[in-house]
Amino acid sequence: MVEALICGQDWLRSKPIPIDVQEAIDEVEKYEEIALELSGTTEQV
């Protein structure tokens, strides 16, 4: 119980992490292309 409270306290005190949504989307698309190449298919998801 104490460990859960400490983890919750740490989470609440942490600073927000800025996320660049467009950069994240670009990365996902890049990994999707790599997965398609590795699977040997040419279909787009």
C-alpha cells in the first residue's frame, strides 16, 4: 500500500512531458512501412 501511495505521489508531482503529435504520427507511419517491408506485403494499412 505504501509503495502504491509513493508511486502515485511521484506521478502527481511529475512534470508533463511535451509530445509532438505530428512527430509521433510520422514515427508510427515509418514503423508501419518497415513492418510491411519485413512481412513481404505491399498493401497499405
